Amino acid sequence: MRNRHFRAIKINPDRFNWNQIPFLLMVAPIALFMLMPLLYIFNHAFKPFDELIEYPPRFFVRRPTLVNLIELFDTATTTGIPVSRYLFNSIVITVIVVFLSIFLSTITGYALSKMKFHIKGVISQINTLAMMFVGTAVIIPRYIIIEQLGFIDNFFVHIIPVIAIPVGLFLVKQFIDQIPNELIEAAKIDGASPFMIYWKIVVPLIKPAIATIAILSFQAVWNNADISATYINSDSLKTFAYYMATLSASTNVVAGAGMSAVASLIMFLPNLIIFIFLQSKVMNTMVHSGIK
């Protein structure tokens, strides 16, 4: 009888319970406060010009309009490159980098975790060492290497330097380490090749880690304006993030407020969507990799 009573009043029941109301009342104001910046970004992008410059500013838009969006894509830079070109470059680069980052991190993590070869330990140590350096600390040697490879003002400079993610490889390896060796050995006995084991067994079991790599690589590329500013001279090869960084300088600050608001929403929206769909798998990866 006593056990049934405790089950009836447990704090986190599987279905809605009246005992949850005090906790919901505490969490709801915090959640609403955290949603306010998101609501403001969406409202600000669709404000007409008079509401954008209104003082004191209003949080919610009263007369939503698409004029800002139309002006953004009708506007060309001083070199005549349309904004759609920058957006197209960003989409293509991001898709390629995310795919290659996932493939390289997973297949390398599988090799370091489940295969035996002489320099396995050295590669793991190099990857761990690479996590210690931030991008700012290696700007000069990176520029020298890219110049030596002939990638200056080349479309591939957006892709090659960023497809390797040391943190992603570390997380994948930690995740694959938990796959039983007996499962791999059984597949080998059945005649499966190393690549078949990777594709049919390892990849389906590490989907949370793959989601984490997808988010890390997506954010690193989609929001990156430094590569376009440092290594690219041709405007037709630059990205939307670079256009965002130069938008305020290339247009009148007041007149271009609407375009800046819409551009900010375009930059923010993909980050929000990918995180909403993959955040549960990211948390699962953190737990399984031992990061508390």
C-alpha cells in the first residue's frame, strides 16, 4: 500500500500529474525569459522601417511586412554580386563540409578504436594535442600552408581546412569504444569487410555522435566569415556570413536596418532548426563519452 502511494506522488511521472504543477510554475517563467531573444529576432526582421527606428523600441511588430526580405535579395554589392550568390555559396560549402566531417570523423574514430596499427597511439595523441589550440593561435602557420598548397582565392579553401574536427573525432572514438569487441569479431567471422563493419554496424550505433559532429561542423562553417575575409579575393566566392559582417559598412546604417534584421534571421534560423532536431542526441553523446 505504501509503495503504491509513493508511486502515485513521484516527482517526474511519465504522464501529466497534478504534482507537476508547482515545478511547471517555476520553470515556465524561466523558459519564457529564455525565449524572448528568439521572439525578438523573428519580430524585428518583419518590422517596417518606421517601427525599426521607433523610440522607445517595441518588442512585438504591429504591421509585419516582407519588404526587408525583398530589399535584401534585390540589393547587390558594390561589385555587382547579388546576395543570393553569397547564400548559395554558404549552403553548398556547409553541406559539403558537414558530410565530409561526419565521414572522416566516424571512419577515423572507428580505425582508432577497433583496428590495430603501429601509429595508432601517435595519431590519438596528435588529435588530443590539436584540441589545445584555438584557431587564432594558428592563423599564421595556417595561412602559410594554404598559400603553399595554392588555395588562396580558391573555392576549396572553404572546405579543406575545416573538415577535420579534433573534438568530433575524440567524441566519436569515445562512443565507439563502448561498442563490444565481440560484436566486431562476430561480423569478421561472418565474412564482413572492415568497411562493411563500419557502415552496417558502427554507423547505426553512433548516430548520437554523428548528430554532435553535424552541429559542430555546421556552426563552424555556416557562421564563419574569417575564411572569406582572409583567403578569398573574388567576391563571387565569398559566403553569406562574410556579407553579414560587411553589410553595415556597405549600406547606410539606418536605411539598411531592415536588411540587417532579415540577414540576421537567415543566419540564425538554420542554427535553431538543426539544434532543435539534434539536441537530444547531443546530450546522449556527452553522457556516453564520459563528459559530465
